[in-house]
Amino acid sequence: MAAISNKAAMSSDAVETYPEVIEKLKRLYKTRIRPVEELYSFQQFHSPLLEDADFEAAPMVMLLGQYSVGKTSFIRYMLERDFPSQRIGPEPTTDRFVAVMYGEEDRVVPGAAASIRKDKPFQGLDKFGVSFLSKFEVAECPSPILEKVTFIDTPGVLSGEKQRLGRTYDFVETCEWFAERSDLILLLFDAHKLDISDEFKRSIEALRGHDDKIRVVLNKSDMVNSQQLMRVYGALMWSLGKVFATPEVVRVYIGSFWDQPLHNSENQALFEAEEQDLMADLRYLPRNAAVRKINELVKRARLVKVHALLISHLRGEMPSMFGKGKKQKALLDGMLEVFKTVMRQHQLPPGDFPDLERFKARAAEYEFNKFPKLNMSMIESMNSVLAADIPQLLELIAPVDD
Amino acid sequence: MAAISNKAAMSSDAVETYPEVIEKLKRLYKTRIRPVEELYSFQQFHSPLLEDADFEAAPMVMLLGQYSVGKTSFIRYMLERDFPSQRIGPEPTTDRFVAVMYGEEDRVVPGAAASIRKDKPFQGLDKFGVSFLSKFEVAECPSPILEKVTFIDTPGVLSGEKQRLGRTYDFVETCEWFAERSDLILLLFDAHKLDISDEFKRSIEALRGHDDKIRVVLNKSDMVNSQQLMRVYGALMWSLGKVFATPEVVRVYIGSFWDQPLHNSENQALFEAEEQDLMADLRYLPRNAAVRKINELVKRARLVKVHALLISHLRGEMPSMFGKGKKQKALLDGMLEVFKTVMRQHQLPPGDFPDLERFKARAAEYEFNKFPKLNMSMIESMNSVLAADIPQLLELIAPVDD
Ligand SMILES: Nc1ncnc2c1ncn2[C@@H]1O[C@H](COP(=O)(O)OP(=O)(O)OP(=O)(O)O)[C@@H](O)[C@H]1O
Ligand SMILES: Nc1ncnc2c1ncn2[C@@H]1O[C@H](COP(=O)(O)OP(=O)(O)OP(=O)(O)O)[C@@H](O)[C@H]1O
Ligand SMILES: [Mg+2]
Ligand SMILES: [Mg+2]
């Protein structure tokens, strides 16, 4: 099908990307949160420092599905051109995760290189090791839509033995990593050959908690007639309703997402309306992504604050002269009491505290008397980010017009 | 929609009703099973003797659904005419169970009268008492399709308080009674106003075990456009998948089952194909009903056999002169042992035995020494019905041509 107008609209300036919101958010982080993280070694206890790319990255759309349902073709259709390293075919073809991003020229950045580049939001991926990084790459090309959205192509889910034998990394875990950072997750199915393997069910179940990001695409819907389409669609909903435990029905887009003419045009009007709705869904992505980034920064700032208070509390408990080793051991053993004291003193919600055992394990590697002291003005400044700056930022984002 | 040709085909002679199978089955029962039932008072322990009507009755199709989904209109559409007592309207209208059956003239037989007539298969209904019988009636009229099938119209399911307040009998229990005797159960939904209340879910759950008889009709599908229809249908399957615990998808017929022109004709071809499939489903009813009646008679004959062996065993244990009362008490107390002995002696499957406590309670009302003795030739004759006559009968029924 051809719906150039849709995709043109998507890549035009009509799509608000909130650059000023992102810019302010980045500055807030750099000037008022990151310094606290650095002072109290937050990255050693929690997650890497954030880089500009983590703020500036376009919203991510991940595609998941059994092999040959048309994931790569779908991306090609959105781009209106081929992208480097793209492989399309009736056999299992895509054998790695591919982040399809904007770039002035066509080029492929291998996974290991991409994961150390500060201008890409993939630094977190190195925790999956080289066996995964060799199965990941970034494909850049100058398709206009990529200025607004990054697509994550994935290898097709296979069933049973094949799945286990072929892969040297944990597929479900890596999917979870991308799911967390995605703003939309598209589950693709083939109307012509509907198949919901146990493996795929497990991948879907691993997406629990991201329900609001999930959309389903029933692809190749023109390869069957109206009555068959109803049966296939019905069977899909029947099974999905069981996999998703929620009463809310997931949105399914029915159509054929490639640039070939419809095989069976009975449902042309339906497919066109569905595609328009899907494009509208994509147009809201930058807005949703901006809100998501703000929310994530809020969550992060609260963790940082608790972390800073814990570390400086431990420092404050240390004797200035003798008995340091003994005191440090007592503090480690009584870490639960430390948590409780800090919680009470600063009236912090328990949910913002880190996992006790993990924190103890990390802390044991340090000498508490070398921890920095409490810097209350830094904490106050971070507090006012949460109390004043963030609410102002949220106001800059237009409400959804339904 | 109009599909006269379909309904004409349904009521024509092309639909095989297997009169000779039914006739033979009836004779087998009357000559070789019923005499055993009468001799050993089977009806006092189990269920009433079967009458000709129980064999000859046309296959039953029960309609269930929330109020105003178009159940009564559906029947009217199949009949191609009004039927006596029919009421159609946007408010809850049908306030009782109505068996719509063939009759030379239009007339209504009230429930109480219908339940005592030997020429109707409704004698079992009297167990629900007068409060139910006043909410049941038989509507007779000479529509040709009724020679092949009886429709059971039902009051619409209401939600919450209304449901409980309005009814003086147990709706779910009566539904179960009809479901057991039906050959097809149609669950109707309104595409224009989809609503699956908790009450309706409970009714559906009560149909467990009859899954193979259940079909769904998504009615009034022409009142919405294609995209809305997809959403409604998807939501229906999503919920039904959760209510029916089975992986097999229930068959849904999508259309508009009344004689008005389509409101929205986008899906006309689909609706017509769906209606043809539904009519084909109905054409198989007599065949399925014949098989069901045979299966039920087999089940019944096995119960009768066990019953006869138990009764005659109790008789055989009784002393001819003194100590009758004491012996009867000992037998009652040791009924489990009696069951085990009879099971062993005649190598009977435990599944054919009645509920122990219920049997004891009934038996206690009799004097065991007045029970009839074992009539082995009657039992043998019943055995050969199961071993020889029934398999022959089954061969008379053509296999389903797919
Ligand atoms: N909308 C469509 N209608 C019909 N056929 C399609 C459609 N989209 C793709 N195809 C065909 O389906 C096959 C698989 O396509 P593609 O390689 O894009 O799937 P994939 O999901 O990326 O598979 P893999 O998991 O192996 O990477 C190809 O032969 C392609 O031409
Ligand atoms: N296929 C149809 N399309 C649109 N409207 C319909 C259709 N069938 C019936 N209706 C209308 O819906 C309303 C309810 O119809 P009907 O009385 O047959 O429903 P019902 O399920 O029998 O309701 P109740 O449970 O109250 O007996 C009536 O106004 C009828 O004209
Ligand atoms: Mg692919
Ligand atoms: Mg009615």
C-alpha cells in the first residue's frame, strides 16, 4: 500500500519534538543532578552517568515478532527506502538487533563500537557482553522520518530447539532492555500464517509493565479474504487476551505494511484507515517520549538523593581517629538500621531506597571514612529541581488533543 | 438481510433427519431398555421414563444473550414470519423461555400444560416448580424450518440488581437444563452496543462442558463501520478467550440477522458468507442430534444395567424368613461394600455407578425383600443392544462431509 502523505506528515515539522524541553532537561541534569552523582559515586552503585545522547535520542519503536512476519519490510516501508544492512526474505533473515537511526550518510556502526559512543544511547548494552554486541548494530541513513523516530529491528522469534541452539545471548533479557527504553513496541503477526509460539508468548510476557506502549500489527492482511481475515483476527485476539492478563484490549492495526499493491482489495478502506491511525500513534511519540524522559529523570533524581544521604550518613558515623575498621564492620552489619535512620531523619519513601544486599556488597568495597561529607546545598538544589523546575517543564508539553 | 435461498434449503428435504434411525432407537428403548427400567423402578432412583417425544423432538437451538441483542428477531428471521407470543422491542421484552416449535396452527401452550404433555420433550421441567413454569411456554406455528429445528427463545440477561429482583426462579439452572438438551447454543452479542456483563459471563461459564455446541453471533454488525466492527469484534474475542478457558477458538458468525436492508453495506459480502456458514451449521443439526440421542441412550442403558444389578443384588442378600429388618440395615450401612462387590462380580466401570449417598437415601424407602430378583435374560438383551444394535445404528448415519 502507498500512503506517502501519512509518512510525509510524520516526518514534517508538524510533529512537535519539544527540543526546548529536552534542552532544559539536559541542563537541569548536568548542572544540578550529575554533580551529586559524581560526588557520591552514584554510577558505581547504580547506573552509568547520562550523556547528551540519552536525552537527545529520538523516540524508539521496537518491532517484535516471529520470523518472516515482515518486521524489516515494515521499517523499509516507513523509511520509503532501503537502509544499510537490511535483509528481507522468506527465510529467517535478520540475525541481529539493528537500531535504524538518522545519519547524513548510509553507514553501519558495529555493536561494540556503538556501545562505547557517547553520541548514541546504547552505552548500557555493554553489560550483555561481546557475544551480544556482535549481534547488534546501528544502521544510519538520511530518511526524514528517522529524525523523529528510531526503529529497532529484531531477529524473528523462532520456535523450540532452533531458538535455543542459534543464540549465544539471552533474547528475552535484551528485549527487556530495549523495551524499557522504547516508546512504542510493535508486535507483528502474519495474517497469512498466524503462529503464536510459546517462545513468542514468553517474550510478550516479559513485556509486562510496558502494556501501555504495546501495539499489535496484523500484517499481510490482504493475503487472505474477508472471512479468513475475521477468523485469523479473532483467533489472534482470543490468544492475546489470555497472554495479556489485562481487561483493556490492546490496539491492533490491521493492514499490509509494504509498498506492494494489495493482493486482495476487499478491505482497502479498512486498511487505509488503520494505517492512518497507526501514523497518528507515531506522531504522538515525541510528546510521549518527552514525558517519559522527564519521568525517568524524576525517578533517577530521587534515587540519587537517597544515595547521597546514605553515603554521607555512613561518612558521618565514622570516628575521626581510632576504630575505623570495627565501626565500618558494625555499620555494614547494621545497614538495615542505617536505612531506617536515614529514612526517618529525612522522611524518605521506602520505595526510593536501593536493594539492601546489593548496596551492602558495593559499599563493602569502599573505606567509609573516605566518603564525601553531606553537601546540603547540593541536595537542596536537587530538591528544587523536583519541586519547581520539572513541573514547569511539564507545562511546556501540550496536552493530548483527543 | 435476505437469504431466502438459505432458509429454503434448510427447510427442504435436502436436510436428512434420519427418521429410520430415530424409529429404531425408540423401538430398542421401548422393547429392551424400558422394561428393565420399569421392573427395577429406575425412574424413582434416576430420571423419568423416556417418551416418544424425547426421541422424536426436533433438534433444539437455544439463544442466549443480553437483552435487546436481537434474539427474538433472529428467530423471526429464521421462521420468515411472526410466531405467536413473539415480542420485539428496544426495551427488555421477552420475559420467559419460549420453545418455538412446529404446529399445524398458531397457538401457545402454557408452561404448566406443556410440562405434562407426553408429546413434548419438556416433562423434566416440572422439577423447577410452578414459579418457573409460569415463565415458560411453547409457541407453535407452521413454519417449514420448524420441522427440522426447535428454537428456544430466552429472556435477555440483565445486569446486577435488576436480574436478581425480577426473577422468581434460578435463571442459570434453567439455562443449564436447556443447554443439556440443546444441539446448538447461540450466544448473541450486539456489535452496536457490546456489553458482556458479569451475569452473562456466569451464564456462559455454566455452559462449560457444552463447548462444542456453542456458537457466537455478533449481530447488528451493519450498524457500525468496518473499523468499528474490527474493534468490537476484537474486544469480544479478547473477553471470550478469557471466559472460555479453552485454546480452541469459538466460531463467531458476523452479520445482521433480521429482514431489514443493511444499514452499512461495506461488509455485505462478508455478512452473506457468514450467514451461509451459519445455515450450513444448522443443516448438520439433525445429524448431530441423532448421534447425540444415540450417545445419551448408551449412557442411560449403562446406568440402567448397573441399577438393575444393584437392586437384584440387594434382593438376593435378603434372608427368606427372619431378620429382614436387621439385614436391610446392615446392607444400607455397608452400601459401599455392596457397590464394590457388584462392580467386581460384573466387571463394571466405577463411572457407571450412581452417587452413593443419594442411592442409599432412595433405597431406604423400599423393603429390599420386595425388590425383583435378577432377570439375567433381560440384562443380556440390553447388553446386546449396546454391543450390536447401537453400532449398526451409527453406521446408518452418514459421516460429515467437510
Ligand atoms: N505486507 C506484506 N505482505 C506480503 N508479504 C510481505 C509483506 N511484508 C513482507 N513480506 C514478505 O515476507 C517475507 C519476510 O519479510 P521480512 O524479511 O521483512 O520479515 P521479517 O519479520 O523481518 O523476518 P525475519 O524475522 O526473518 O527478519 C519476505 O519475503 C517479504 O517480501
Ligand atoms: N439485526 C438487527 N439490526 C438492527 N437492529 C435489530 C436487529 N435485530 C433486532 N433489532 C432491533 O433490536 C431491538 C431488540 O430486538 P429483540 O426484541 O429481537 O431483542 P431480544 O434479544 O429478543 O431482546 P429481549 O432480551 O428483551 O427479549 C428491537 O428494536 C429490534 O428491532
Ligand atoms: Mg527482518
Ligand atoms: Mg426477545
